[in-house]
Amino acid sequence: MSDIDYRTVLPEGWPRPRGFSHAVVARGNTQVRIAGQIGKLPTEAAIAAGTDAGTQWARALANVVAVLAAAGGRPDQLIALRAYVTDLGEFHAAGAAIGKAWAETLGKHFPAMTLVQVSALIDPAAKVEIEADALLP
């Protein structure tokens, strides 16, 4: 469990959302803002053409966690994620792979989150980019 003061917000009468929180109230001392991470391995210059959305999601999320770890943080200290995808249909079709990547990377931790479709990302083969905010004690 996190050592920051962290609680999710669910308005009365609203159903609990699946895979995210509507809001997070967090108190800590150090903010970490993580730039958008695309779905490539750190050793790659670019994403290999044809890399599917599920694989890219797993890599992008792992990259977010790696950057956070380099800043001294842990996945349970993430308070917000913003994900950009180039095709919502492909994102939904990759749901099982995305759920598996989430479980392996973040477990049952669900920060506040936004997901939007965009026309393109920095790498022409990129299908996913995730940026994040964390709060460290």
C-alpha cells in the first residue's frame, strides 16, 4: 500500500468505474510529472511497424513505471494517467492484452485517467502514448 495519503472519489449513487477512478485526493511532498511514453523499448530508436496496440500499451505503461522508479517512486504513487490512442476501435479490440498489462504493471491501483483518440503521435508507428502524474511522500 502507498505511503501517501490517497483516496479515490466516487460521487454518491454513481456506479464504480471499470479500470480508473473519477478523481483522486492525494497528499504528499513531491510531484512527479512523467512525459508521454510511447510503446517502444528504451533501446529502440522507433516502434517496429506492425507492433499491435496491446503490446504498445504494455510497453508504454512499463516505460511510465520505469521513469517513475528512476524518480524514486512506485506504481501505487501514480495519481493520474492520460492516454492517447490513434484508434479507439483497436484499443477496445486489444482489451485483454491491455488488462493483462495493467494487472502486471499496476495491479489493482486505478489512478484518475483520461483516454482520448488522436490523429497521430510522434512516432509514425505509435498507437499509444501515456503520460502520468505521481505524488511521492
